[in-house]
Amino acid sequence: MTKRSSSITIRDVAREAGVSVATVSRYLNQNAPVSEKLADRIQRVMDELDYIPQETARHLALRRKNAIGLLLTNMHNDFFGPLLAGIETIVRSEGYNLLVATCRPELQTDSYLPLGGHNTDGLLVFANSLGDEQIAQLSERGFPLVLIHKTPAEGVSVPFVTVENKAATRKLVDHLITAHGRRRILLMRGPEQQEDSYWREVGYRAALADHGIAFDEALTLRGSFEREVAYAALKTFLVDAQHPLFDAVFAGDDDAAVGVYEALKEAGLRIPEDVSVVGFDDSRMSPFLMPPLTTVRAPTEAVGSSAARQLFCLLEGETPELETLHPTDIVLRRSCGCAT
Amino acid sequence: MTKRSSSITIRDVAREAGVSVATVSRYLNQNAPVSEKLADRIQRVMDELDYIPQETARHLALRRKNAIGLLLTNMHNDFFGPLLAGIETIVRSEGYNLLVATCRPELQTDSYLPLGGHNTDGLLVFANSLGDEQIAQLSERGFPLVLIHKTPAEGVSVPFVTVENKAATRKLVDHLITAHGRRRILLMRGPEQQEDSYWREVGYRAALADHGIAFDEALTLRGSFEREVAYAALKTFLVDAQHPLFDAVFAGDDDAAVGVYEALKEAGLRIPEDVSVVGFDDSRMSPFLMPPLTTVRAPTEAVGSSAARQLFCLLEGETPELETLHPTDIVLRRSCGCAT
DNA sequence: ACCGCTTACGTAACCGGTTACATTATGGCA
DNA sequence: TGCCATAATGTAACCGGTTACGTAAGCGGT
């Protein structure tokens, strides 16, 4: 009772039970037969001593950490809740631990990674939390990796799971044009060099092209998929007297859309009467925003869980899906101009 | 290059550099002087061999895991984003890893904990992710623990950090009564046995008492701080023809408030004209809901970071604050009836 | 009675680091 | 010149598990 549990080892148990450490270990792992008589005795002694196997020792002996890591770019987006939930479910069901860290390669000088082979058996890498070179390096060393919302660079073969960006965005922008007669649609870009950003822009441009509308760089802002950034960007855009007029905003994602809402409201512009606003993700709150946000439904929790599943395929030597693309579709609410 | 990095040990480095493992270790940890000549040689060899120290071996030798754990009840609430962000910042700055898991003692039979002394050096325990007995047990063993949004049971001395619940709730409900003339205020309770639930109810009752309004059990629902649960509860409440009329809802938290919004709208009830709605937390989206949600501002990210800080106090042998109570205050928006 | 095979268990090496202690080299001082 | 304090390095035990290998007992078949 008063004994520090940390000091009780498998040898203590073995001694008290009058057996060898091997037998105790075998009993613990159930990986070799142990007679019932000894099993009982061992169990009794373990209870008595409050024995808890030290995982670290186990890890060292087995050369695995029983943990997988999740690298995120930040945590200030409601997008990450569902993602984490999806991942955690799978990870737990496999009996693994989940390490979480944020990381932005462009912000740090040294090559130190918070998560990697030194503390995990495999990594889930979200978007740009790692650079292409870092991914290639890990992959070359045979370290199990799966990418989330990012495709690997040319030549590196790493499973990835993401969502369909382009078609849905195109459809959404097309809706703005076709259904609501919008023609000057502001593009709120996502983070630089980010893949979702890229494909959403491609979809946006395609929709414009479909209707013979010229792409206008002046109608372009950097929203970074972050509410505050989007807010600030649009705010400065609006104070600039020279700015071209616009009648709609594709916000990049739902979080940025909220920043857009904020800036528009402060400028006295009504949504959707004066300007339509649309997002991407269909985060939990978007149906309840004022007005309800027209957006693209992305199955974020499913993305998380299938990414985790692919990683476990790798860990268990099965061959994973190299590419998992979750479908998306637009959901029309009031912010684009549709009736409730 | 083609060598598996996993097979390179400190002994390899030592041999190649013509020094002892002790010297390499000392150079790595900078905890004892190493001559410049050898240091250079060691560094060169490490670069050449792509040597990465195996953390698990280190953990075993040092008898610490260099990781802290966070136990959550679930991840489907926007509340957890800021909480995690606050924690992660501190954890990273201390050079530790962060393990995250969900856990509900009432839902599981065995006493197995996903996080504990076997894989972490200390634990952040959110609300009811652990039962009182489990907390007491861990605490007795001297395992570093800090509670979040929960106070320890009588007699167990564990640091905790939470927010002021009662006074703010009382003030908010008082506002409904005084400023908006509401008298039949529905109470959407939080999770059973949960402390925030309890104190918010106490605040609610106190406000009623202040105005001589009798507490009415019939005006009471279980919302569990979850949107879906709150929605379902209110939904069935509303179809029941016998139900007493009400003119306001204290939703328990912002997430539940959204569920309340949903159910009310479907019932054709206008917010705030027909019924006022108020929440708790001031989550990121609440200013942007339709209508903007009157609520209580709780510094969730600060709660996370100060909890983590207390835990590191424990780990480093300093004496932590036993009790950290973050102040809260009401923020008035339109859902209660106030003008924008 | 003897052989071979299976089953239950013990011994000791091993995983890859840290570190107490021993050892050697160096410099200051009487 | 001899002696001691000090600094730099090496040796080997240790952290707490797992497991290859060896051994003894039990059992069936001829």
C-alpha cells in the first residue's frame, strides 16, 4: 500500500510468487501457456503488490512505442475537433496512445521534430505541418506515415487521405453565379502553399471560366483558413477606397467565413443581400451562424478515422490504400442568397 | 544512408568516434564537460551515421516518460480546441510530449486507464473523465495530477483549476429576469454529477430565489453540454402538450445552446422575441450565431495553460497553486433580448 | 524399457540509453 | 621533486521488461 508502485518490478512479482520472470511475463502477455496453478499465484501476488508493468521497459525490449503521433499546424480551428475525434476512436480501439503536437516547418530553424521515430511508431501529418523534404526523409527511412489533406510530392509514395476540393468549390461558385447572379466574387485564399488552398482556387477559377468571367487578382485576399486573419484581410481591403466592388466572397473555409461575416457586418454590408458569403467544411456551427452558412460538406471525422486506419495498415504490414479521397458536396443555406 | 536509423545506437557512435559511450552521452546531454576535440569528432560521427537517440531507452534509464497526458470526456465540443491549445503551448515549451485520450469511468467496466503512470509522468484530468476513487488512488500513489473543471473530493489534495460558475450564472439569470422580465426560465442541465453543472444550477437557483421565483423541477432538462443531447431533450419537451410554458432557456453551455436554437426554430419559436436563450463559455462562434448568443465568458485557453503550468510545478518539485479559479463575466448579445 | 515429442518453466542475454565509480592526465604549490 | 586537487574520460552496472535457448517432466508407441 505505502510502497511506491514505481519500484515494483516483474522480478519482485516473480520472487514473491516463486516463479521466474519469464513465467510472469508469459502470463502477462498470454503468449505462452502457463499452468493454472502458477497463473493464480502470479495474479494474486500482482494484486497484492499493486504491480503495474512499466510500459517504457516494454517498449525498449520490443522496440516499439505503442503510440502514434498527430502533427497539426495549429489548434485554433473548429475543424480539428472532429478530426481528432475520428483519429482517437481508431487509435484507442487499436490499443495505441495518441500524441498530439503542433508544428510549422516554416517557423522553425532547426530540424528538430516534436514527433517522430524517437517517440512514436507512426505519424499522421496534417497538411503543411511538415515540409515535403521532411516527409520524404521520414518516408525514405521507412517510417510509417500518412498524410492528411495533403498529397505527397512527386516520387515519394506515402498514403494520403483528403477531400475532394476542386469540384465542390467549382459547383459552389457556379451556384453563386447561376442562382444568385454574382459576378465579382472575392477569393479568400487559404494558407500559402497549402493544397486545399490550391485546389479550391482551381475550382474557383474553373467556375469563373465556365461563365466567361475573367479572373481578377485584385479580388484576391489571403484568409489562411483562420477567422482572425480573414477578418483583418477583409477589413483592410474594405477601408481601401480604391478597391473594386464585389458581390460575393468565397471564404476558403468556414472559420474564415466567420471572419468575413464580422468584417462585412462592421462595414454595414448585409449578408446575403449586399454580398453572398460561402465557406468550406460545414463545421458544426455553420448551420447556426447568422445567416446560416452555405458551404461544402466535408466528412472531417471520417477523414481522421480513415487516415488512422491507413496508418495501422502500415504498422501491421498490410498494404494500405495509397489514396483516399472523401467526396464532398455543397450544402445551400442562407448566406449565399438562398431562402432558408 | 540506406542504413535503418533504428539500428544505430550510442555504442556505434562511440566506436566510430573512438570514445566511450559515456562521453557520447555526456556530450548529448551537455551535463558534463567534454573536450572540444572529442565533441567535434562525436558530432561529425553522429551526422554521418544519422544517429537519433532512442527516447524509450532514455526513459527507462531516467525513469521518466517525458510526457504528460490529458484525459477528456469527449472531443465533440468546441470547448476543447482552446483548452488543448492552451495546454499544448506550455507542454511544448517544457519540451514534453502530450498524450490525449478520452475516458468515461461510468462507461467502462475494467479499471484500465488509457493514460497513467505507465505511460506519462503526470496527468491533466478534465471534469469527470476520472471518478473520485480513481483520482484518490492515483493521488495516494504520489502520481502528479491536476484537475480541470473539477475540485478534488474531501480529503484528497490535488491542485485544480476551474472557472467561476455560480456567480456568473446567477448574474446572467438575474439579467434575464431584471432586464427582460423573464420568469419561467428553463434550466438545461449539464452532465450528471458534473461540477460545472452543479454550480451553474446553484447560480440559477440563487437568481430565482433573489427574485422570489420558485424553482420548478418541471422546467428542468438534461442537456449534457452537448448540442445533440440538448436538441433532443428540448424537442421531446416541446412536443409534450402538457409542458408548462417558458420564456427563456439557460442552456448550460454554448454547445447545448446551439441545440436549443435548433429545437426552438423548428418549433417556430423566435429568439429572443418568444424565448431568450443564454449559454456559457463564450466559445469562438457564439458571437456569430443567429442571433448572437448572450453567454458567460470563460477563459478556456487560460484554464488549459494554467493547469499545465501547475502540473509542471508538481513535476519539478515546486509547490503549485492548489486552487486556481479563473474569473468569468457575462457578455450580453442579442439572444437574451438585448439589442445588438 | 527405451525413444522421441510435447509441454511448462527457468536462465541469462538483450533492448539502448545513463551514471556511479575508477582511472588517467594535468597543473599548482610547498 | 613530490604530492594533491581537479578535470576529462572509460568501465560496467543498471533501468524493467522480453525471449532464445536449455532442461526436466510427462506421455504414447513399439
